[in-house]
Amino acid sequence: MSMASWSCSVDLRATIPLSATIPNWRKLSMLLTVLICLGNMGCAKKARGDNCIEKLTNAVQVGTSQAEAERALDKCGFTHSFDQKTSTIYGLKHGQRNMVTREGWSARIKLDETRKVASVKVERVFTGP
């Protein structure tokens, strides 16, 4: 019994057009440009001025009592707590959610020995993955 050996070769280059193997660079570059622009627009939004934040910084001045400071935080929608060891009121207000991050506000109010405001710091914060 003899085994016959045979081979078959197929030229695939003849069956697939060259235009199908090379992506359309103009469309791809336009798509990437649009995605980059949209990403920049989302990240470069103007800082939205929260009127309550301005009112909070005006209402809580050095020398204000702890109760008045906590009332002002409540009025502005802050969730807050008091740390007795450091005599500091920490507050957080959640803002708008973007595609990936959430904008918010952080408040740190340090009190002196008489439980009066010694310093106030309110800043914009971003949280996310």
C-alpha cells in the first residue's frame, strides 16, 4: 500500500481585498478626536458656584460658637460630625455626579478651648473610583 502525498495551497491574498485589511484612518482619527474632545469637555467643566458654600463661609467666622457652626452646616446640607480629640467639626456635602467622579464639598472647622471657631476651611473635593 502506498500513500500518496499531496498538498494544496490557497492564496488568501487573492480572496480578501486590500481595502478590508487596512482600517479607514480618516474615520478612526475623527472618532478619536471626538472622544478626546468629549473627555476634555467633561473634565473641564466650570466650577459651579454653590451659593450656600459662600453663605457658609460668611456665616461661620472666627469666634462663632460650635452650635451656630453646626446649624450653618445643617442649613447648607452638610453631613457633619465632631471629633472631640481634635476639637474639629468635619463636614461633607455631596454634589453632582459626573461620568466617573462625584463633585462635593468638604468643611473643616477647628474650635478652640472655649468651643468657639478658631479656623474654617471649605474646599471642593472629587471622589470616585
